[in-house]
Amino acid sequence: MEHGQSHRAVQSERHAAVRLLKALMVASVLLPMALFAITAWVDYRNFERITNERIDRSLDILHEHSLKVLETTERAYAEVNEVVRGMSDNDIRLNEAALNKRLKQIVTGTPQMQGIEIIDRDGHPLVSSNGLLTPGDIDFSKAEYFTALKSREGGTYVSTINAPRPGVPGYFISLSQRRPWDDGTFNGVISIAVPTSYFENFYAHISDTVDYFALVRADGHFLARYPVVSPASLLSFDDDKDFRTRIAHGHDYSIYTAESPYDHITRRIGYRKIAGYPLYVLVGVEWKAIVSEWLRYNINYLIFGAPLMVFLFAVLGLALRRTQRLYDESERREAVENALRHAQRMEAIGQLTGGVAHDFNNLLMIISGSVQRLRRELTDKKSLRLLDMIGTATHRGETLTRHLLTYSRRQTLTPEVIDLAQRLPVLRELLTRSLRTDIEINVEVPDTVCAVRVDPSEFELAILNLAVNAKDAMPNGGALSMSARPVTLKGDASEEGLSGDFVAVYVADTGQGIPADVMMRVFEPFFTTKDVSKGTGLGLSQVYGFAKQSGGTATVTSTEGQGTTVTLYLPRSLEQPQPAEPPLQAPAQAEAAGTVLLVEDDVDVADVGASYMRQLGYRVRSVADVQAALAALQVDAQVDLVFSDIMMPGGRNGLDLAREIGERFPHIPVLLTTGYSASAQDAARYGVVVLQKPYDLESLRRHVREAMEQARVPPAALGVAG
């Protein structure tokens, strides 16, 4: 249990180390990415701030420039008003030439002004700075600026873009003011033509850091724009709704991001109102340019940071792979070591239990023989009842020793090739009668042949033991499932290193499960988690011993509260399964008489064996070891049968005796008996009949007859050179 806790602690530490490396790998990516994202966001906000500052500086320049233009026009208004003060329209017409010259002097040297006109109160031109006499039939009374100024006092009216006309070669905007009488009544308009190209040329000159400029009326109509577009387009072009919405809410200054409805370019735009005028200056920077500049700046972080991040991730990944490989190798080594320790322990227990079973079988042989002898001599019912009780106890002892011998892999087996795909459904009927009605039995087998070479009786006993364990694990009912399928093992420690083709037999229940701290001991003999009165602890040991003796193994998996699955791995056979033949019935009486040479070192066991032989009609000669038996045969070979125990003193056993007799006295049949012997399987493989201890009169009769029938077996069959 302490070993299991230590193993779990080591496993926990290893898993923690692997989790830490995985967390570091994730952190090596996420932390730099998070740091980069934070840095990029801070830089983005800085770029946005810098862009806003750039826009503010450009707005200051445009605002200052526009104010200078407007101040120039204001001075021009004042000068023109001073020139024509007190003059009637007729006086102006009479002095047209002089006034034209004077207006031209005002315009000359001021590129922001393209011309000045004085219009009478009816909308007809009176005089112009271009010196051209405007035809008298021209009427400006319907013009927007004339109508607006006629109905209001004071202020400068800014028109939309005007098309070129005689004396004004380019597109222009009109800045107009009222020309009042001395009493303030409307007496006409003074209009100054400002070319749009003046603003556009200035905008182009300062476009190094900002790519978008505009002069816009409060109603959203463009007056000038850079990049320059067709003035005809600007005549019908309204700026974006975001701008008009903002100024409608009284915002004289703002910076925002929007897509231009004219060229569909998204820009960072700032605007500012020109104080005292219904005009706004706009400045914009393409959003794509801002993002590109931000990306160019931050790409340096990626150039230097990304390789370091990849390198760190790769180093941690390499460390993780190496750590996992080392842990996997360590776990495989520990699994192999645990399997080896378990196998060594099981082997040691098997040797111990096998030796105990051998001695116990000899005792049972004496008891059962004595019981049968007393049964012939006693007649009173009380004595016979006591003999029956002794006989029953002897039979139970035989069953226990059989389990022990199976576990220690010393049980004499009679292997046959059977098809588990056919055998398991048959066993279902047997288990149905053996288990409770609240346990559902399910059997699943493949359509293919699952041939194995095993002792059918031991296989059925193993399945029955598993079923009984499952029944005890499901006191309130449940399901027992049996299935078989061909598998190929590849030497994993979980299957005790077996490799090759096997048939896996799964027996699963839905019971209480096995606690994890006792999983390593479930196959040990006499180990049980049941109450003393409910189990001997030999059921699973018989299963394990049967599987090992058959060339395979048994494993168990379990989850407490969910159930247990025991898996038998049995070597797959390429031979065709043979149908079972009915056993031969031995005759009730002895069929022959003759001389039997009995070889047994235990006097009491020899006495029982001699008694049985005499009851069969044979004369008995007894010796205690192999040398004495060979000496007796050398003196007198007139023997009809040699009946010998396999375990013998003196360094030579019963199988050695059988081989020697096969070589020197091939006409003499040999019958061997054993309660435990590693040579029992060799004897059966060489064709020598083996009788399992303890035996009774009828089993002795059958085996004597079988040995007699094999009297003509060639010496080579016994492994003896001819």
C-alpha cells in the first residue's frame, strides 16, 4: 500500500512537471502576444493622439489663412464704402471710369480677390473692378446673396461656387455685404469675387503631413477642396452627414473618423468654425495611412520579438517532449519492474502453494483410501454417516488443492482445441442456473472462429469462478457480460509482456468494484475482500493460474462503484476445433489380473494404492524409489504394469523411470500419479498416462485401462532415443 501511495505521489509530481511545461509553453506565446497587444494598443492610441495633434496644427494654419482672406475682404469693403459714400447710383454711373480704376487698384496685388462689383438696390451692376461695363439687362436680384442681404442687416454672405464669367475667368465664391444709405436702409450690394484656386493652391502647398483640406459652408456645401476635384462636382456635392449633424448640435470643433461620401475614403477628420463667419475649415488624414504608419512602427516589435517567442516556444516544446519521453520510459520501466516483481511474487507463492498442495494431496489420499476401506467394513448407520462427512470434507479438500495446483500451474491439464465463439453461449446456460434471477447475463462473440488450446474443464471452472465473484459483487442485481474476440498483443507490460495472436475473453460485471489499494493482490491465493464465510480467496487465483498454465495471462481493471472487468488472454490456435467425444464408461468390475509394481516412497500412500490395486484383482509388489524399481525389473520383468508416483527421492522421479522402462522394457505399460509435479505436463505430453491425486477406485480403474491401451507406445514418444 505504501508502494502504491509512493507511486501515485511520483506520478502526481511528474504530471505536475508536464503541466508546468505545457503552461510555460502557452505562456511563452500568450504573454508576448498580450504584451505586444498592449504595446500595440498604447502605440495606436499614441498615433491617434499624434494624428489629432497634427490635425489641430493644420486646422490652426487653415483657420489663420482663412481669417486673413476674410480680413482682407473686410478692409476692401470698408475702402469701397468710403469711396462711394454719399454717391447716388447716378453719380456712380457718371463716375464709372474713375471708380473702375479705383476698384482695380484695391484688387491689384491681392491674389485672394479676383474682382469687386457694386450692385444697385434693384440687382443691376453699377461698376466693376475689371473695367468692363456690365450690360444693363443683367439682373442679380434673384441671386442668393442679393436676396439674403436685402432681407437682413450686417454681416458677410458667402455664396456657393460660381461659374466663370466675363472678367472673372475661374471658379469663385462671392463674399458680399450690404451697401446701406446713411439711415441704414438697403441701397445695394458690394460683392468681392474670391477664386477657389487661391485656397486650393494653398492647401496643396501645406499637404506634406495632411492629405485632405476643405472650406465648407455651415450648410455643408463645399467651397474649396484638396485633393482638387471638378468644381462642377463641388457645386452639387454635400459633405457627409456626420459633419452636418455635429455642427447642427452646436459643435464648433471636433475630430472624428468617417468615410467620405465623395471618394469613399475613410479619414480621421477635424473641423473648426471660423469665428464670425458661417464657414468651417476641415482637415483630414487617411485612416489607412495612420494604420500603415502604426503597423510599420510595430512591425519592429514583431521582427525582433517573434523569433524570440518562437525560439522560446521551441525550446520549451523540446523540453516537454524530452521530459515526456523520459517519464514514459521511466513509467514503462517501472511497469516492467512491477510486472517482474509481481511475477516473481506470484511464482514464489505458486511454488509454496504447489508444495503444500502436494503434501496435502498425499494426506487426502490416505484419508480417502481409509474412508473407502472403512465403508466396506462398517455397517452401522452412525459410522457410515460419519464416514460420509469425512468423505465430503475430503472432497472439499480435493477442490481446494485443485485450485492451488491450478494457481501454481502444476495442475495436470488435458488440453483440447475449442472454439470460444461456440463455447461461451453454451456456458451462458450453465451460468443462468448458477446465478440469481436478478442478474442479467449477456454474451457477445464474433462470427469468426476463436480457437484456443485449453483444458475445457478448467476453462469452465475459471468462467464459473468469475461469475460467482460477479454475483457476490452485485448483491442488488446487475449485469454480467461475457465476450471474446481475437487480439494481437505487442509485448506491453499491462499484458505481462505477451506478444502474438491471442483470444481475449472479457468477463465484466456492474458490481461494487475493487478498491485500488488491493488491485495488485486479487490473484493471490487466499486473498479475499469477502467475509470469511463467503469466500476462500482461491477463485481468482484459479483463473490466473489456468490462464498462465495455458500460455496466456489474466488482467483485471476495476472502478469502485462501477464494476470490474477480468480479461483472459489465451493463445490463439491454428488447429480446427474438434467436437467433444462422450467419455468412455469404465466397467464396474476388474477386467484383468496380473502383477503391478508399485513405486511410492510414502508408506501410507503406498498402502492405499496397493489396497486399490488388489481390489481390482492385481498382485502388488512395492518398492520405495526409482533405483529399487529398476533393480526389481532387472531381476523379474514379468510385470503387467508399473504404477509410480512422479515425486520420488534420490534425484530421479517417476518420469525418469517411465523413460527408462520405455527404453529397456518397452512392453511394460507405465501409469504415473502425482499430487503436484512440474513434470506432470511433460509426462502427459510424452504420452504417459497420469493419474491425479487423490484418486478413488473408479478413477484408478479407468487410468489403468488407459495405460494398458498405450502399452505399445514407441520409446521415441517418451523422448528416449531409440
